[in-house]
Amino acid sequence: MTVFIYNTLSRQKEEFKPINPMKVRVYFCGPTVYNYAHIGNARACVVFNLLVKVLRYAYGAAHVQYVSNITDIDDKIIEAAKQSGEDIGVITKKYSDIYNADMSALGAVQPDSQPHATEYIPQMLAMIGKLIESGHAYVAEGHVLFSVPSFPDYGRLSRRNRDDMIAGARVEVAPYKKDPADFVLWKPSTPEQPGWDSPYGRCPENLNGRGRPGWHLECSAMNEAINGNHFDIHAGGEDLIFPHHENEIAQSVCAHGGEPYVNYWMHNGWLTVEGQKMSKSIGNVVLVHDLIKRIPGEVIRFALLSAHYRQPFDWTEELLQQSKRTLDRYYGLLRDVKDIEADDIDVPQIIAEALKDDLNTPKAFAELAVIAKALSSAKTEAEKAEAKGALLAAGRLIGLLQQDAEAWFRGDADVRVIEQKITEIQAARSAKDYKKADQLREALRQEHAVSVSVTPSGITWRKES
């Protein structure tokens, strides 16, 4: 099955050709765990989780290795620990667990491997040693820095000129740098900061070379250990193209004698909130942890996938509500045919082809609507069974519509109380006391946010958003 991917490196959509079809390797840059994940973090995770699902559909689940890291050593984490008074290990454990739970609520499966940076310090030091030995890195005043001029291909991914790269990286002005673009592989730690002894950062003020790795080095070392020197796909947000991914390429290629690092680079577009850049100063940061308390994770997933992953994306409350209405409609159709056994069919080809075409989710969603319409207009039981099977199979690949339809509408409602009220409504209607029935319906809406519908086949209810 042919899969097409837009490769940031070539700026073209390319046919995906795995190094080894029996072991397709994918790496997604995971979170730095010092706070809750925001909706921008979630977009990247949901998008590239879908990529893994599509690759597993195309090559077989056993033949795709999905790796996504946890950055648990970083200056932001150190600052968060300082401000809170908590141990760094406590903070990183707390927020990595919350991140995994929140992303799971959005339908994202756990990676096959989720390496934590602090578990790979020996591998990072080994890579630093290779870079120093080959002349691509140097020691200066307790720091180890990568020599950017030593790698002529630097800037190929981001396609920035040298001045733009220096400005874009917001490089630290430091007298010990040989070149302003050089970046840190290892930096010294104070006694209060976490650190590890290193043979490369030793100086009169730091005899053991105690320090910590630079962020860029972490991903390179973890990939070397898990995915090997050369693997298939590296994914992340557009904001990581430079300097993070540019630096990853430089240090990995140079550490392995010029061997290629990654064949395909994939990046999702920027996310704004109600037309504005998401910012703490504006106060418009949308946290997934808060969002899933008031709306199902599947709705958030649907909304995040409604636009093509490479396009800029504006997160709005209206989009969220529209996504909820659409899923309500689809689950309503499935509830209507709950007593009909769905045909056991494969993912409709038109859905699979759309997703294999660089994750064209707008196209896939349009075709999903066509299948839903076919289900709503189906007349015979055979037609309903076929359309139901197609809708469920399509949803399975996208990560939607796999819940029980009745449970979807009930949400987190107190089912025992609601069902008792429904019984009372039915009794009132049987006695032709429609005024009392309407009053009971309104009470359910007011007290339990439950909407009651009277249909020819009986009374149904659902939890309102």
C-alpha cells in the first residue's frame, strides 16, 4: 500500500519508502514535563499518533515501532522546581503521568517506547566523545559545544541563511564560543542543580565536569539507542524545525561519520486560539487537562483533525461545539441501528486512500459524512448493516466512533437517577399528563443537563455539553 508524506527536508510530498518494511521506525518529539500540556501540544500528539495508526494499517501493527520521548531534564523544569519547592523527580513524574492520561483521553495510544532523557546520560556522553574526537565539538570553560562551521549542510532542513539562524536560535552571547552559531551539548551545573559527572566538562571550577546535557543532544542520543543511527520518520511541531531538529541532524550525522540521520521529517502547523497566538500574557492558554473535564476527549480529537495537519489551525469554541454536534449525529445514527449487527468489513478504500495521502483528514472527514448519510438513508436491514460496518471501520482507523452509542449520550450522568426520572416521564405520558411530563423533562435539563427526546420507538436521553 502506497503512503505519501510531505517531507519538510525536500519541501515536497514523497512516496514513503521505508528502510525496512518489516520495521518502520517513527519518532515524535514528546513533551518537556514541567506543566500541563496545552492544546498545541495535543495537536502534534494526535496528528502523529494518527500517522502511526495509518502506517500500522499499511504495514501491519507488528512492523511499526513508535517512539516518543519525555524530556525530564531542562532549565524550565529546574525553574519550576525552584518556584514550587518540589523535587525535580516529583515534578517530572507528576506531569509525565498527567500528559499520558490526558493524551489517552484524546485517543492517543501509548508509544512502544517512551524514553526519559535522564535514563540516557551515558549514551549522551558517548556521543559527545565521538563529536569531540572527530573535531565537530570542543570544550570551553566547562561547556561542550558543537562546532556549526564543521558541518557544511547545517541549515538544510530550515533553509535559513546564517544570520537568520543565529537570530532565530536566540543564541547566548558567550566569549567561549568559537562561532556565534555554536550550540551547547553539555553545560555545567551548580550544586543546587541536577547534574552528572562528565570527563568532558572538567575545569578548575568543576573538577568532575558535573553538568547536564543540552536539549538537542537528548533526542539524538535516545534515537541512536532505540531507533539506530538511521531511521524513517521524525515528527514534531513546526516550531521545532529550527533550532532543535536542525541541531539534531548536525550532531547525529557528524557522530556517525556522515551517515544520514532521518529520511522523512514531518511537522504540523501553528495553532492559534480564537485568532490569537496562545500566550500566558494574553491568558488564552487552553490546557487539555481542563478541557477534558467539560467535553469528551473524542470531540477534541475530532476538532484537532478537522484541518490538515500542515495548515495553520485556529482553535475556537465554535469549532469544539460543531465537532460535538457532528459526533452526536454520528453516534445517534449508530444508536438507531444498535440492534443490527454491523458487517465485518475493512476500512473503506476511499478513507484509507485519503489518510495515506499525507494524512488528508479533511478529505477523510468528508467521506465519513458520506458514509453517515448512507446509513441515515438506508432502508433495508442489509443496507443498514453494511453502512454501519463501513462507518465503524472508518472510525476505527481515524480513532473515532468506537464507544457504545448509548454510553456516549449518557456521558458522566448519574444513570440510576436519570432512568428513574425517565420512568416517571413515561408514566406521565401514559396517563396523558403531558404537562407533568414536560415539567419532568425540563427538571432533568435544569438539574442534570440531560436532554430528553420522545420518538416513535420510545424515549431517549443524552447528556448535554
